[in-house]
Amino acid sequence: MADTVGIVVITVGIAFDLFGCVGLVRFPDIYNRLQAATKCVTLGTCFILLGVLLVSGISSTGVKAILCLIFILLTSPTAAHALARGAHLFGLKLWEQSVCDKYEEEKRERR
């Protein structure tokens, strides 16, 4: 039973990864692309690792999957935030139909 559930969870993770890759191609600017990469691919990879844990059980492979899952949950959003902030400080403009720019609002408040 755990094998079947694990394979389904892995399949869901692969689907999330696929949607993240489509978002990288389809979205108009770096900030939207970072959103797709961070949310979908992080969630997809975590689902894949969770499925590996379910299939392999509590073994050396399962422990490694847990450690990788924790590492990805901590580093991926942090790295995406650093990339977005660096892109904004470098001067890359948002898509013309973007609604708000929180970094720019924060800059104005500091002045």
C-alpha cells in the first residue's frame, strides 16, 4: 500500500515540477519566473522526496530524503528572495502590467 501511495506522491511531484518548468518559459519577467521556480519546483521536489521516503521506508535512503527535503525547504525560498532582491537592486524592471512593487515602496519609505 505504501508503495502505491509513494508512486502517486512522486507522480504529483513530477507534475508540479513540470508546471514549474512551463512557468519558467511562459511568465513575462524574472520576478514571475522566480515565483514559478520557487513555489512549483520546491513543492514538486518535496513531493518526490516524500514519495521516495514512503517507498523506501525508514532506511538510509529515507533518512537522506528527509534531510534533502529539509534542506530544500530552507534554501530554495531564501535563494529566490536573494535573486529577486538582487535583480531589483540591479534595476531589472517589473512587467508593465504588474500591480505593485513592494521593494520600491520600501525604498520610498526609507527616504
